[in-house]
Amino acid sequence: MTMSKNDSSNNKLDQNIVTLTQSGLPLVPQPYHHLAKQLSVDAESVMTRLKAMQQDGRVRRIGAVPNHYRLGYKANGMSVWDVDDAFIQAAGEKVGQLTFVSHCYERPRAPGIWPYNLFAMVHAHTKAEVYTLVDHIQNVLSDWSRQHDVLFSTRILKKTGFRLGDK
């Protein structure tokens, strides 16, 4: 199979877009236009290539990554839930829609070591507020949850994804 000139130029543009955005989009009123100017293309090309990379899985998502501590949310609790596997999909969808849950996902259990398979991150101003919000999750899950716990952050870890090396 041979690669067309268009495929080759898209691959190079895609790599350049990733390199320029891997630390975040520029904090300007029109970030795609700003990137386009740096890449000597139009903003529509940048948006089209990013959409293509999302569709084929090379870019998972584009979104804000807030610093919860700087926003005043000093109590960060990962609530962990033992949910019957028959209900995990529905449970995850319900919990993930709660406005105070920043992310929610399923993970495999470790039998005899770790019984939890649903994780939901809650950010609040105090631990007491986190527990109140976790109680709300318990009400949403009702009989689907057999047990749960809350794991609180003890330090801030640097949040970064995969980075392309400099050439």
C-alpha cells in the first residue's frame, strides 16, 4: 500500500498539531486560528485534522483540565463502588451525569484484594462536603451498590498525557 501526497502532508500536519497542543491549547480568544497561523494553514484545517484524529482514536478528547486546588476545591475524594456487574453500565451512566462528578469509569476488580469496579471523582471544599456528595451517589445507586469507600488525595500529581519528543 502506498501513501498519497495528501496522506503524507496530513500526517505531518497532524504531528505538528499534536506537538503544539500537547501542553494545552493556547489561552487566546481564537486558539485554532492561533495554531493555524503558526502552522501556515487555515483554522478550518486545524479543526478538521483534530476532528479526524478524534474520530480515529489518535486524540481521545479535547477539554479543560482545571486545577481544583486553585479553584478552592481542596477536598478531592475518589469514591469507589462495588456494583453488581449486571448494572455497571447503567450505574456508570447515572453517576457520570451528576454535576459534581468530574469523571466516572469502570475498572476491573482484584478478587480478594480490591472489590470495587466503579470509580467516581468528587471535588469539594471540605471532606464533609465530599461525604455528603458521596451519600447522594449512594442514593442514586441504591441497591446496585454493595459497598463503597472514599479515597482522598494526599498530594497533587502532575497531570499530563503522552508527550512527543523533540526532534
